[in-house]
Amino acid sequence: MSFKKSKLDLLIRVRYSNPLPAPPFPPKLLNVPTDPMRYARPEFLDEIAASTPLPMVVDGDLGMPLDLSQWDCLWEENGDDSDLNPDPSRLPKLDPRDQLLLGDPASTPLPFSGPSTPGASTPLTAMPHVPWLRKTEYLSREGSTRASLSQDLKHNQDNTIDISREAQLRDIDASFAAVENSDLASLRHPTKPELTAVEAFEIFPDAEIWANAYDLFRFSERPGDRPPDVEDPRLDCAVLRPMEADGDHFLAYYLTKEDEDAIEFKRNRLARSPDDPPEEEPTNFHFVRDYETVKIEQEVPNEFLLVLDDGMSHDEDVDSKKAGPSRPKGAYYKNIERKMLLKKKRVNTYESYGDKWDVIKLTHTPMSAEEAQEREEALAEVVDPSFPLARGDADADAEGEADDAGGADANGHDPDGGHNEDVNGARHEIVDAVDVFGED
């Protein structure tokens, strides 16, 4: 009978390790190439820090123990309460460590020192020297800043501002006169005095894009599949399509395959007129990935789209006839409707999409009658001088119709005595502009 002899005499297989030797120089000398653009900005964690609750662990006395058994007057009916309610003319001696608590931080920024005297305190002549805690330039800057703030506050309290209608009209007229008589060389930047103004622009609403609604999207990382240091002309003509899956709402992101397709799409879009027929060949936008919204701001009152137009140049790729007459020189603005912060959505293979498209074939179609009317109404806000009056009349008519529905009788007479409509539906009441806007 033969036995198969094992190569090893041990019961457990021996594993020999082969660790890598330590580097011959400190790790700080290793050159690891990286792009700073791949890191997120510090503001990315502001929302997480704001939503994190801070632990408040205190004892039963909230950090200030109080033993009421030391005062007999609290437990006796006619006890002496002079310890709790001292005589104002004979105040007890204050501990020097508590003198700082009696000072007003706004009016007296410096700590107190010296003996304790009722109703009087002596401030120090200089700030304490703590070089290990704060830098010396911060100490001097704090004193000058507080002094300037107190002077400005006192100056603002002395000056009363007239906010009447006549004062507002006077200040508006004075602003136009100040601009006409001002010299650009005398203007200085509020925080950078070395900068001077070289050109002035009048500010106008941008009538060319006023009827459009613009949203501002911010990505946590650069979209697309290219590194940040490589230019990508496809990003400014991407398509964001709202999606829904399992009750969650997100956005699908689409880009063109080639740069030439994006450049040709943008050129055709600038050269087109709203009444032009659709293109013969659509532009294909391919699905890239999904993005979910982190934060949505419905109202953006302080951010605008600004276009500085010199009034002379036109785009060479756009037909001058379709571009229309050149507008005057100025800075043209358009408000932003919403702001959204997007981040990449985690891919879930088991997630069911309601209607997912891999490719979008995009063409321009003429506007319908309803879309054209809606665009004209939005554009009238900046091109029609009588728009405020027309809007006021429309609001007054809407209120009048609501009153007619609830207050008119069968003969069309208002119970209060005013005439609204007769049996044939004709109106007899004329709405005055004073009724809409007031006497002022």
C-alpha cells in the first residue's frame, strides 16, 4: 500500500509575504500630478454644516449652580433680604473679575481695570498683548474699525432721510444731472482705489431676450467626459430634460457627440428667425448621465444676465438682415428666474424610468399662436410705455368682474348703487387711473 507524501510537513499552508520596501526619501517629496479643478470648493459643505445639529450637553443648573439655602429670607416670612436686594446708595464691593461684565461692548470695547467704584469705571489705554492668540495687525485694525463704525452710526442717527414722493423725484432727477456732469477720471473703485473708470454704459432692459425665461444651473463637478483643462464647446448647448423615477425628480443631461455638431447647431440657432421652417437635418443629442437637484432658489433678486453692447459690432456668422438694426450702446440686463445646484445622480440598475431617451433629435419649429401671444405680452413689459396703465386696467377689470359675480342683482345693478353691467352685458362704469394707482 502506497501513501502519497505531501510536499509540506505542516498542516497549514505557509504564505510568505513580500512587503514593499520603504521609499528612500520622505513622502512629501513625491510628485503626484493633480488638477486643482477636480476638488470641490469649500462652499460645497456649507449646507451640510448648517444642517448638522450642535450637541448641547448641560447639567441641571445649565452651567450656573445656585444654592438657595444660603439665604434665610427666602424661607422666613420677615427675614432680612438686604443680601439679595442691597441699598443702591451703599452697593457692595464688586469683585475685580466681574467689572468687565458691567461694561457695554458697543460703546466700551476695552476691558476695565482698577478699583471698584459704583457708577464709574476706568478703561485701559491699550489692548492686551496676546501674540500667541491673535496677530498684532488684527488688534490695531479692530480698534480703528470700531471707531469708524461708531462714528458712522452716530452720523446716520443725526441725519433724517426724506422719503416723500417729492424727495424721491428730486433725487432721481439729481442722479441724471450728476451722471451728465461727472468725469470718468474722478471715479474710483470703492474697494480698489487704484482702479479707474475708462468707459460708461447706460443700463437698459434687454428687449431681445426679455420674453425668455433663464435659469442658472451650477454643477458640483464639470459635466461631460473631458478633463477640466480641455476646452469643450458642447457644454453651452446641452439639453436638460426633466425625468421622474419611483417618485424622485431629476434631470437627464444630453450632449452632442462631436464638437462640430455643437458649433453648427449654435451657428444655425443664431442665424434663424422665429418664423423660419424647421431644419432638414435634426441635431442629435446623446444621453450622458442623470443629475439630481441639491438646492433650488425660486427667487433670485440680485443676479442678472448682463450684455455690454457697443452698438456697432455684429456677429459675422449672423445675417445682418435677420439681425435687425443695431441697438444703441449700453449695458442690457435680464433677470434670472431660478438657481439650481446639481450633482451627479448615483446609477441604479434596478431603477425603473418612466420615459428614458437615449438620443434626442432636436429641430426648431415655428411658434404657435398662443406662444406668440404669450411672448408679446411678456415683451410688452419693456417695449410698451403704457404697460403699467394697461396692467392696472386689467387688474381693475378682474376685480370688477369678481364684484359683479358676487354683488350684482338680476337687473345688473349693484346693491350699493353703482352700475356694473346691464342685461345685455354692456359696461357703463369707467375705471379712472386715480382709482388704480392712487392720488400720488
